[in-house]
Amino acid sequence: MSTPTPLLHSIQDSTQLLGIGRSSLYGLITEGKLYTVKIGRRTLIPDQEIRRYVESLIPPRSESIVARAGR
């Protein structure tokens, strides 16, 4: 049986998942590219929000094909 994915990630866990540093992560939050929730004093990022952000970085296939053809 596999371990369920946490619904919320700490800042530290989120940096590891995304492969970026704390400053870059806080920059994304400040720019409104990643949304957070607060529980007490903790700032957490929903798992679905991390997935949404990563998917937003991937261009649609037709755009990536056109970009490669223009090289």
C-alpha cells in the first residue's frame, strides 16, 4: 500500500518538490503565481496548487512544436 500524498506542503517541502530555493519560492508567492494557506503561524502550499503551477509551465503541444520549428 502506498503512502498518501500530503494535502499541504511546508515551505521547505515545497522547495524540494519544485527544485528551487526559498527566495525563489517566496518570489512566486509574492507574484501571485503560487497560493498559500495559513494554519496558525505556518504557511502551507496545497498539493494541487503546486501541481497547477508546474502544469502552467508546460506549453501546449502545438506551441512547443512551433517553437522548435522556428529554431
